[in-house]
Amino acid sequence: MSRQDYVFTSESVSEGHPDKVCDRISDAVLDALISEEPEARVACETFATTNRVVIGGEIGLSDQDKLRGYMDKVDGIVRDCVRDIGYEQDKFHWKTLEVTNLLHEQSAHIAQGVDAAGNKDEGAGDQGIMFGFATNETEAMMPAPIQFSHAILRRLAEVRKNGTEPALGPDAKAQLSVRYKGGKPVEVSSLVLSTQHLDESLSSEDVRAIVAPYIEEVLPDGWLTANTVWHVNPTGKFVIGGPDGDAGLTGRKIIVDTYGGAAPHGGGAFSGKDPTKVDRSAAYAARYLAKNVVAAGLADKATIQLSYAIGVAAPLSIYADLHGTGKVDEALIEAAIPKVMDLTPRGIRTHLALNKPIYQRTAAYGHFGRAPDADGGFSWERTDLAEALNNAV
């Protein structure tokens, strides 16, 4: 039996964290290309440092004139992202930063493995393993430490950007240590928040006074107690933030993006990758499947693993772990999954409608545990497969 009484910790970072600035830009490039052509191919990486953003990687459109025209838009895409995040610092400002665009066409050798041709089905964009996870400990079917770490930073971003708390800056990190009893989250044993502030005179105590009401608003009643240990800006002042304070790179926050360390991770980053890349689309499919297993009442907790080979359409393996909470045997889940969902790259994209410009919004505060959007964003958070799974087992 798994442990029932323990403390588990997860962290989140804000949209202004240097790595998240890069994730946002990479996904904005992706969204712009998919808006031009739903089947666009994108593998975009971004690097940011003091007053500079460098973008590189491979992109592809069927119309080469469109592709050349798109290159002229990249500079504006970068500046729009940085402006929306809120950076107007002397050494990282959306108006004055230097943008270097090194994007180029996709490798023909990668394309030949992915593209359908003759009798060959469209293949996976890479080899690899992907994990999905769900638990009924929160309404979003996410682990509580990462879900509420995201919620804290999302709320602080809201009050910063709407002008309620103008002293807060874009760069921030939150970390929650959550105490579990009987397998359920009951208390925050410690809370760490480091947030950039624009008023240099503010002390750590001043910053705590600003953020505490929003933290209390977000967390469930009773989770903050007299025993909760607070660390707010524990190093003191935090005025220099973002890529001026620390360089950023796409794809360095894969645990923040997923389950906060509460579940395995296949190692592939998401941002800047079009949905032919199974690093992204199959990880979304695995979350969708795990969430629907839990929503169907087949388990209280579920991990689903998928694996792929580049150029091969069908997954090589499907693995389920119900962590001792299953109402049916894992082998039945594994057998049911391919009956209810086509897990080829094309099948995933069709089922979840992934060839849409829906990715920029995923770049901060987690790819999972979000409500599905009316336009198809976060489609992998739907629970519309639960009945089919129940029938298939």
C-alpha cells in the first residue's frame, strides 16, 4: 500500500520567469504559424538574456512565399509577448531589446519520417516516452501542491496586470509543501514565495503584507495554519528580475509544466513544438486518458505511459499504473485504451483538435489542470471519454 501520511512539495514559476518568457515566445511563434496553416511544422527554441532574445529552430509551411513573409513578423511577435508579460526594465524592455531570428526550414530527413507518403502512414515526429497522470485529490484531478502553486502565481499576475498591485513585478516563484493525512491533502506545512517588486524600498515583510491576502484567498480553507512556515522573498530585495537577472531558455521547466514531480516525466519539453511532435501531443493524450480513467471511477489515481518511434504511427507500448487504487486490473485499462482512442499522431491531433493556435496560453501556470476553452484550448482536460472507457473494460 502507498504511503498515506507524508509531506510533498512542488513549485511553480510565473509568466515573467526567464524560462517562461522563452516558452511564451516559442509558443507564440507556433500559434502564428498554425494560424497561417494548421499543418505547419514548428520546432522553435528561444534564449533570452539582458536586452536580447535569440530564436532558432525549424519551421515549415507548404507555401514558401508565406514562410518568407512570416519571418518578417517574428520581431513583432517577440516584442508583443514581452510587453504583455510586463517587462519595461532598463535592461529588458520590449521596445529596446535586440531580437535575433535564426529560424530556418525543417530538415527534409525529419519530414520524410513524419509525413504520410504512398502506403506509409504519418509517423511520430520523434522517439520517446510520455506520461499522463490524474488524481481525484483536487477538482482539477491534479496533485494539490502543483495545482495551488500555479493558482497563487496566476492570482498575483492578475492583480499585478490589472493595476491593483503595481508594486509587483513579472518574475516570481512559488513553492508549497503540503501535508497529507490518509492520502488526502490537509495543510500547507511551508510556503515559499519569491516575487519581483518594483519599489526598491520594500522589505520582505512589506512584500508579504501585499501577497498574503491573495494567497489566503486562493488556498482551501484551513490549509494555512499557525504551524505553516512562511518564506517570502527570503533573500531580501528582488528588484532585478526576468532575463536581465538570469538567462532563460525554452523547455527548462518541464516539471512545473506537468505534475510538480508527483508523477514520472518522459523528459520531452512542450513549448515551441507543433502537435506532430509526440513529446507534446502524446503527453496531452496521456493526461487525457489518465484523467478519464479517474473520471470514470476506475481508479482514484492513474498514470498512463505511451511510447513512440520516429516515423512509426502506432505507439510501441501502452502502460497503466493505478497505484493500488484501481477498481479493475491495469491490464484491462491497457487493453481498453486503444479501443476508445486512436493514438497515432494523426489520431491524437484529430481527437483533441490540436491543429489550432491554442498553445501560447499553455506557456505559464501549467499545461494540465486547466478548464477546457470554448475554442478548443486545453481539450485534453475534457472528461468525455469516461463512459467509453467504462464500457470498454
